[in-house]
Amino acid sequence: MIRRSAFSPYRSVSTAIPTHWLPSDPWKGHATLGQPLASGSHPKEIADDQWHDFSWLRHMREYGGNQARTLARRFITEWIDQNYRWSQKIWHPQLISKRLKNLILTWDWYGASASTSQQQMIITAIGMQRFALTKDWRKLANGNNRIDALSALVLAEAFLNPDPRDDAIVEELMQGHLELLLADGCHASRQPDLHMDLMQKLIETRIGLGALASQHTPLSGDAKNDIQSDRKLHPFQDHLITLDDSITRMGAVARMWRHADGQFMRILGSREIQTDHIDDVLDRAGPKGRISPHASDAGFIRMASGRSVVMMNTSPAPWALPMVMAAGGRADAGAMALEFSNGSTPIIINAGQSKSFEKDLPDLAEALSGTAAFSTLSVDRINSSDTKSDSAQGRHATSDSAETGPATGGLLAEAKHNGYEKSHGLIHQRRVFLATGGNDLRGEDTLLYTGAPGLIPDQATIRFHLHPKIKASLSMGGDVILRLPSGSSPWHFKASGAEISIEDSVVLGQDGLEKCLQITLNMPLSTIRQDYHKTVKWALRRQPSASKKT
């Protein structure tokens, strides 16, 4: 029994048991985490921080068995009995959002077969938490968290109400999520972890919104035909179409960041995501073959041919920058940063960043966010963006002329950024060509002097950070020979217009910092104000195997 008191929000909450809709949970748990719980261990003993969000339900379900189901119901009713009074921590809207979703999405496993008294107790708790969340969700400042709360309310509406009428929450959610998306489908922050997090929330929303929309089926029963025949749709159905489009566009951007080995491009927020979680979300994010080649607002380009993939962070468009910073984005000093992989072997990478370092190791976090940590060009060891800037008014590298598309013999990407214009009067332009078949990558880095005042530049350095498993050595002719761990044919790197060398470097791997090598190209800039431009050309080509030579 629930203990009711004058302070209990359980009062006056309907206990009607839903029979009109049973949601299907899109996410899997981990059986290894569910095993001790199914054996009788208490969730609070194993993961105290997750005891209150009920994420352990999926782990118990994944392990399976009647005993796990029975124990899960006992744990839930025990939690309800212990936490019926409001408290700032347990009843925080962010925690309620997670708890509601987990209770509703896993109901078919633990709740549908429960006794009537248990069902009524749990449904009453869900209804009460829905009521509290309705009052408090606006207190959440973070955009993703607000969408999570609204998503939970949509699921609760579909779950508890067999005849939904009020679409105010749905309207709030639709407007709110669109404010977090750039026109190209990228999360406005440009950060992969926030992008994937929002996409997961929208996929969960789609489940609840689909249930709401099914209560208002168009006359023909076919939404696409209704649109083509100008038949007016119910707002729920119209919103469902818009939501599907958002998820599909976000999925195309996420796939753009991904190499063949499953890893994301090494930009802020990419290290925070597990590869299996990326798989789960993208499997539910629209057509699997849809990959965006160019996110023009966020500033990312992808080219692929044969077994090779090239990614470039061109920097955000100037018109998108205010939205980027408002959504929690950061000043990005990695403008024109390049990554290149062949098959499942990463070759040119960026050093990588981790948000956890910002609190625990701030000096290291600052170093890994600097331009020198990216495979791009820097001027006089100065970052292309002021990494301490927290508003759109600071010094940011932006790009308003990035393009990519087919070219004779392959694919071409071209972009330029203005990160050094305020400091040195310089514009950095990068052109990258990937030949058909993927065995020939060529580039051209140019600094253009605009005539504007500023610091007189001394030297530009172009860095290509190599994956730790790539071995590099200088040949007699001054080229760099790259040997891959697979033992396949080596790649040769050559350049003109700069002094080439190999230096030690570090990158952020799965277990922390790892030693690696970097190719550096040093270009003197003492005469750039007289010449108005300086250019370095470089190429990375796979050498034919011995059998092909003969």
C-alpha cells in the first residue's frame, strides 16, 4: 500500500490500468549487469546513482527469467513505498524524466503480467510523477534535458490516456527540438554526444507520438496519400512526419562522422559515446545508407571512395555561430582539421578531446583543444579560435564558402576559414582531393593575406597526426613512408612548399594518452605581406603491391 499524507502528491491521481497501448522498448540492456540483480542483489547496492532512474530494469529484462521479473516488480514497489514524498533530489525533473521513460518503455516486460494491485500502485506512481514533471520541466535550462522531459510527458500521455486531446506538450516538444537543430540536421552544439543523446530522445518520443497519432487516424488511413490529396491531418500526425524527418536528417549527419571501424571523428564529445550505443541509435534513425556528404551550417564534409574515407571539420558557418554557442557549443580551434582512414585502419587523425578532462585535468584539456592537436594548419602556435571564448562575440574561426562534390577523377572538398583574420589578417584555405578508388589523397593549404592590420606572421605549421599503430619514416628522397599494422602496402606522403619532418606526438586513445607520430610541414611567412599568399601542396598515395609491380 502507498502511504498517503497531506504532503503526498499521490492524492487524486487516476489508477486506471492502461489496456489500449503497450509500448515497445527500442533499447537493450546488458545481461551481465542484470545477472546479479536477478540473483537477488539490490540495485542500490550495485549502482546507487541508477537506483532512482530505473535503468537497471533493462539489464534485468535482458538477463531474463521469471525470477528477474518478480524481483523487478518488488524493487519498483519498494522504491515507490520509500520515495512517495517529494524531495529535491529524487523528484528533480531530470531524474523524473529518465524514471518515467524506463518505467513506461519496459512495462510490457514487468508490468503487464503483474497483479492488479501492483499495476495500480505503479500506474499511480507514474501518474503522479507525470503530474510533477508537468509542473517542473521548465526549470531545466539544458535544451536536451528539456526535450527529455517533454519526451517523457508524451510517452506518459500515450500510456495513460486512451483518448488524448491536449497537444500542448507535443507542440512544446516540436518547437523545442527544432531550436536545437541546425538547418543541415546537426545538433546546434556541433558535439556528437549531444547529437546522439538528442536523437535517442526523439526516437523515444516517436514511439509515444506514434501512439497518440494512431488515435486520430486519417480518413484514408494513409498519411502520405492524405498529404498528396491535401487532406488535413491531425496535429499529432503532422508532428510525427516532422519528427521522422528530424531523426532521419540527424542520422545522416551522425553517419557522416563515422569511420569504417565504427569510431566517430575525433571532435569534442565523440569520445563520450560507446560504439555499441551508436549502433543502437543509428539502427533506428532512418535509412541506413543515407549519409550526409556536407553539413554546411555545422561545417563538416565527408568524402568516400573505394575503402577510403576523408572527413574535414571546416568550422561552423558565421550565420550558425550564435545558435551554436547558445546551444552549448564551444569555440573550435580545429578549423579545417582532417581525418583519413582506409578500410578499418585510421591513418590521419586528430589528437581527440574528452569532456571529463575539463574538470579533472584542465591543462591537458586545454592542450587537446588547441589547433596544434588537430591535423590542420596553425600560425605561430596561436589557436585559430580563442578556446576560452564562451559567446559568439569572441574570436571564432568560421567558414562561409565550404563546398564538396565530384571532380575529374574523384571528389573535391574546398573551404576557407577566417580564424587568423583578426589576429594576422590571414585567411586559411584548404583544398582536398580524393581520387576514385581511394588510394590517392591530395591537398593544398593556402594562406591569403587580406591586407588587414595585425601581427606579422613568422611561420605556419601544418600537422598530420598519425594513428598510434602507424609507423612513419623519412625516405632518402625526403618523403615519408607510412606502414600500416595490417602489413598491407605502404603509403607515401610527399609535400612541396614546406620543410617536412616527423615528430613525436600524443593522441587520446580508449585507455588515455598514447604516443604517436606526426608529420609536420613548416612554411616560412616572412614575405607573405609582399606575396599576398603562400601555398603548400601535399599528397598521400598508396603504393602498388609487389605483385602488381611485376
